[in-house]
Amino acid sequence: MNNTKVKINKLLNETNCEHNQIKLQDNKKVSCKKPPQPGAAQGNCPFEGAMVALVPITDAAHLVHGPVACTRNPWGSRGSLSSGSKLHQIGFTTDLSENDVIFGGEQKLYQAILDIAQRYNPAAVFVYSTCVTALIGDDMDTICQAAAKKIGIPVIYINAPGFLGSKNLGNRIAGEALLEHVVGTAEPEMITPFDINIIGEYNVAGEIWNVLPLLKRLGIRVLSKITGDARYQEICYAHRAKLNVVICSNVSLGMAQKIKERYGIPYIEESFYGVENMNRCLRNIAATLGDFYLQERTEWLIAEETAALDIALAPYRSRLKGKRVVLYSGGVKSWSIILAARDLGMEVIATSDRKSTKEEKAKIKQLLGQDGIVLSKGSPSALLQVLENTKADMLIAGGSNQYTALKARIPFLDINHERHHAYAGYAGMLEMAQELYEALYSPVWKQVRKPAPWDEKN
Ligand code: SF4
């Protein structure tokens, strides 16, 4: 994928930017550009963004052309699980040395692709550029094309070096590459009136496995999972679905919009977290597919699932009721977990609106109410302050914030991509309730909140 300046500028266009007030004739807002800021690549660069979006394609090999240190950055940091091939878990790299920087790494890359094809027989090879290989000017596009010809397997060049901007941009470049090189390149054996794609769900901790059986029971077929637990071939079929269900809007909305323009497939933005969101998601899928009997089946399934869940959740609800939570996450989770917490009788008193679209920010404000606190930045000191001011009972956030919670001596639940528990769907709701209960009622809190022996009065 050759990224010209024009292409990158287009991907940087933030159609949902709230500061953008310029309107076109049809009253649509003109996109406003979001150029990279200093430090945008710190910790999570576009290369990492592209990898986390594509690595869940489990039967493909993911080869990093660059220094070995870049490979560590995204590899294994997101627990995207596979129900089949585990090839995606192998970290391939050309491991560039000083010599390669001086004389070029093209030959090494070519050999690496051939070697991977021979030893692992992948469905495709995704080749990622990094800062170093982009700066030394390796012609990766040509090498990938030549290697693809030689091995007879698609070799897709992902041009998202770290210096381009943020992780989010990398997610979009990955989506663009799928649109350009994968979607529409093969035809499914058959199509049904109830074929859908799920976009922006990465099967972290196996979450999609909580949702797929529900859709199957309704007679809905997931044609392409983009990209959680996906096989390369199924993404080729994405153009034949009747509906796209977008889960992570911030990174996937652009892709859904382009599929709509190109293939006329409508999309809806949904969440799998919490009972209310899950119910709404199933109802919206059934309504958009437009079949009366499907809608009827959906209502039966919702009634059955929610009744069973109410019984299972009852003991947890009574212990979690009234607990006050500070939530620090991003995108879809920053509003959908508010609803999930509400389902359990808990109250979210503060949340962040990072990486959220304009619509998601509006949802957050509405769900939090007047007294709710919206955190735009979440430095450890700012979070500690909020935890103290609000007298929160627990912090729900990403793994990097667990030490903030420990400092505040309050329980913590990991909600981001390093988590090991699946919280999506009805089964995920029960799992979340169990995890919240165990975190909140762990006997350790009694111990750590005790004054230190040397502080105790004699
Ligand atoms: S691609 Fe660049 S910013 Fe990203 S990990 Fe490698 S060196 Fe760092």
C-alpha cells in the first residue's frame, strides 16, 4: 500500500471532529484535519495501531520489516484469541542491523517473505514498515509485489511507520489496506439474506465467542469478522454482506462508510457491553435486515437470555448496588460500560471521552448527567485527585492504571486490551459482575487500608 501525502491527509480527516463547524451545501460538515502532535507516537505509534488491527487475522503471517525492538511493541500486547490457526501469535521480523541500514534491507525482506511462505504456508503475509525502513527508503511495495508473484500468496504492504502520527491513524491505514487489497477479491460459496460483517471487534479474551452463538441462534451469519478471530479468506467476502455492524466507531467508521459508498452496504454502530446495549444491538440488526420473523425470533431470544441472566446476576446485583465507579477508558467502552455498570446497579461518576467520536461524546454527557465528571486527560495524579474527591469505590481502566488504583488503595478492574476476561454479550455481563464482585470484596482491601504499624498509636 503506497501512502502518498494526499492519502494520509484524507485518513487524518476527522469527519466527526466537534470543532469542525464548516458545512457543505447538503448540510454535511466538511472534514477537519487532525495533524499529529509532538509525542503522538509515544507508546503507541501508527505501526502498532496497524498491527493491533490486523494481527487478529489468525491464519496470516505478520512480518515486521525493521529493528527487532519495534516488533515487541504491539506483539502479544492484545490478547486477540483464535479458534483455529495460531500463526498470528508468531512474531516475525527482519531484525535489521546497522549493516542493513547502510546497504538497504530489501534483499533481507524478500528472503524473509519466501522463508515464511515455505515454512508456514500462511493464507497471506502482511508486511509492516517501521520508522527505520521508511527512512532508509526500502522499496517495500515493489518487494512485496515481487514476492507475491514468486510464492503465489497475497503479500500486503502496510505503510504505517511510527513517525506518521498516532496509533489511531495506524488503525485507519490498516482498514484502508484491507479495502484496497482484500475486500472484494473473492466470492463466498453462497450468500444468505442474513449475512453481516462485524467491524472493529478484535476478539480480546475471546469476546466475540459470547456473541456469535446468539447470532447463529437467530439464523444470522457473520460473513466477515474484521478482524477478531478472522481468517484471511472471509475478509475477501466482506463486500457480499447485507449489513456492517461497527463496534469501535472511532477507528472503523471510515471503513464502514467507504464500504457503503463502494458496495451499498448500510452500517449501524453498536456495542456488545451490557444488557441494554446487547439487546439494542440484536434488535437493530434484525430491524435493519428487515425480516419480520427474524425480529420476532430476536424478541424471544432477548426475553429468554435476559430472564436467565437476571437470575444469575441477582446475588451479584445485591452486593454491587450503589457502588461508585470511576471509569477511564476510550472509544466505545467509555459510554457502553456506563450502561453495563447501571445494569448491575452501580453508578459511574466519572469517565473519559478519549478516542470518542462526537456522537459518543454526546452519549457520555447524557448518560453521566449534570453531576458526572468527563475526564479528557488521565494522568495518574489527575486520576488520584478524582478518586479522592469523588470517594469512588473502584477504578475501571486500562492495565497501566492499576498502580494508580493501588496507590489510592481501591479495587481495580482491567477493561482494556490486556484483559483476560471476556465482557461482551450476556455471558460477558455475568463474567464482569463476578470480576467486579471479587475485586470489590477481596479481603486484601481491609489489610491495605489499615494504617502501617509504625503509624498506629500506642
Ligand atoms: S515504528 Fe517507529 S515509533 Fe513505532 S515502535 Fe518502531 S521506531 Fe518506535
